Amino acid sequence: MDLQHTIVPLALFVCITYAFRVVVDAIMRYRMLREPGTEDLLRSILQGEQSERRLASLRWGLLATALAIGFALIEIIGWNEVTAGAIAILLACTGASHLTYYLLTRGRA
């Protein structure tokens, strides 16, 4: 099966799902702004979203760094093909990055 026939529908699905989420979030924000007496609730939601965005940057930075270390290890070992060991190294680095993220952010939740 052609790779293009697989990736294009998946990318389209991801784009449609993301667009749907953005529209639903915008509608909810608009409704919250129109409601009287929800200033404190809106302020707390916006502060929470700002914190989530900052922490998302930390999570993706840790993940990218860990995967870079994993690919470097695979290169140092000299594996040129996809093997179970190479996949295990990448999964271990991914898991380590998520555990590091958890340890760094567990007091902020």
C-alpha cells in the first residue's frame, strides 16, 4: 500500500479533529463571557490554561530531548535497521521523559 494513501487521510482526520476542538472551545468561551457573574470562574480557567500551556512546553521539550538521546544511543550502538532493541530504547527514553515531567510537576497540580 502506498504511504501517501495512508498518511494523507490520517493527517486530514487530525486536522478536522483539531479544528472541531478549536471551534467548541471558542463557543464555550463565548458563552462564558456572555454569562453574568462568571468573571472569577473565567479568570481561574484562563490562569489554568496558561499554566497548562507552559507545562506542555516542558513536556514536549523533555520528550524531544529524551528521543534525541535515544536516537543518539541507537547511532552509537550502530544499529541501521529497526529492531526490537531500537524500539525498546526509544520507548524507554519516552517513558523516562514522562516520569521526569511527572516528578517536576507533581507539586503544581
